[in-house]
Amino acid sequence: MKPTTLKEIAEILGISITTVSKALKDYPDVSKKTKAMVKELAVTMNYRPNSFAVNLRTKESKTIGLIIPEIVHHFFSSVIKGIISQAEKKGYLVIILQSDESYVLEKKQMELLLNKNVDGLLISLANATADFDHLTNFMEQGKPLVLFDKVAKIVNCSKIIIDDRKAAETATQHLIDTGCKRIAHFRGPLLPQNSIDRFLGYRKALRDNHMEYDPSLVYICNDMSYEEGGNYAEQLVKEHPDVDGVFINTDMVAIGAITRLRDMGIDIPGQISIVGFSNWFMSSAISPSLTTIDQPGFEMGKVAFKRLYKEMQAVKSKKQLPPTIKVLDTALVKRESTRSVTV
């Protein structure tokens, strides 16, 4: 069936197309009787507004792009829920794309979203992203862009982040406070800013407590996987049997480490204490349960969309908002993988 048009409704009722349009939009200069007739007939004829025509008129697509490194990751799935919860309230559709930690794919996806004429973009950068021209090019098209979680400090746009350095310092300090004397760090890849900042937070905690930094105790996790956590845990015990604490960059890796150490007969936290990062739902399900840093994914998604929406509204009004940086709070969640704090 062909879609019903405003013209067809107008002809049946013997009124102008303009009056039909105004009636459907509840304009005050159209009588209640006329509005009722138009709306009743529109329902009967299954009339639907032509969204393409509306978009041409308003110069809005009512869609935004969202590019994340990994959809199945607990943190990013929480971010997605937060974004969608706010986008739906404002009538926006969210196009979700996964970069799979690839700069090349991330760049292609941004071009695709530009071609789709999205009104704005939310993005957490891929680990492999070291060049940021594609971000600048996107903004040069007059499109708002907000970075979250994994960001580029040199890109002049709004950012929604946590204080990764401070959070990592808190995690490492907790290990020190519980009596750990020799603390290793399973860090993320060398490139992402949040991986760098968590490493720097680990080092700062050691320095502030007059503990020697040993680079051989730092293991680089490129895959950030469960398997990698297990393999590095086994390697750590063989290379450094005196280690009694580990701060791990993400919960997935930490859970892999706990599982392998437990299989090796190592008591956690009796022999080795472990702190993770993100507070994945499995963190409380594993035995022993994982002490971790709670990273507010849902809240980050909500705040990121609200900021993007504000900037999209500014574009509509032909105003320019200066970029802002919003830092969300984190918290240490103490569980069974670390000992009680020594007094």
C-alpha cells in the first residue's frame, strides 16, 4: 500500500494541506473540531509523517553515532544503556558501531556516519588510534563530537572521563595498606591514555610509599583477555615468587589471573592479593570475589549523551559552546581478593 499523504487527508475533508499539517501539530489557530477530524482520519488511514521530508526541513536526522571498541565488554554495554536511556527521551536513534580496537575501522566508521548525516557522535577511541585527523575532520563538518573513556587529550572537544590515575593510585594504595610489599601491575597496551594513566597511578602510589619501582613487575596486556590474565599470572609466580600483590588494568584480566593462581594452589589473598578495575558483574561471582575499582559506565553514557545533546542544540541555534571536560567519580569496592587493611 502507498503511504497516505497530507494531500489525501486534505482532499477528503475539504480543507487545505496547511490546515491538516497544523492540526496534526496542535497549532492553536486550528479549531478543536478540525483537529479531532484530522487526527481521527489520520489514524484510520494509517498516516505516518515523512521523516525524510522532516529531516530536510529541519536539517536534522534525529540520529547520533556511537563508536566503541567492544560491544560485549561489561563497561561498554553499561555505557550503551546509559546513552540509549537518554537518547530515547529526546527522540534520537543511536547507530552503534564497534571499532574492534582498529584505527582503520574506526576511521571508516566515522566516514560512514558522516554519510548517514548523523547529528553528532559519541566515541571511545580504539587502542590502535594514534592519529586524530579523522576526529578533527568530523568536527570541521559542523558536527558535535564528544569523547568518553578512552580519549585524546590534544583533540579540542568535550570529554567525559574518570580520573584513571587517581583510581589506579587508590587501587595500589589499598594493596599497600593491606600489607603488600612487592606489587606487580598488569597494564593495558602502551597507547591508550587510560592505560598510561593507570600505570602512572600505580607508580605514584609506590613512590609516595617509598617503595622501589621495578619495571620487570609490569606486564603489558595487549589483548586484555581472560587467557592473558591467566598466562601472565603463571609467568609472574615463576619469575617473581616474592610478589604478594597485583593491580590489574581490567576485571576480565584479573579474573583470568585469579582462576589460574587458584588452580596452581596459591591462596588469594593469603599469598597474593589482587585488585581489578571496572567492577564487572562477574567480579562478585568469582571465588574469591574480586576487589576492584567501580567505573560508572551507565552514568558515563547518560552524561555523554546529555553533553552531546546540548552541543547539537547549540548547532541548531547557530551558537558555539566551548568544550568541557567532565570527570566522574570512581570508588574502591573491597571484596575477598584482598586482605583487611592493617592497622
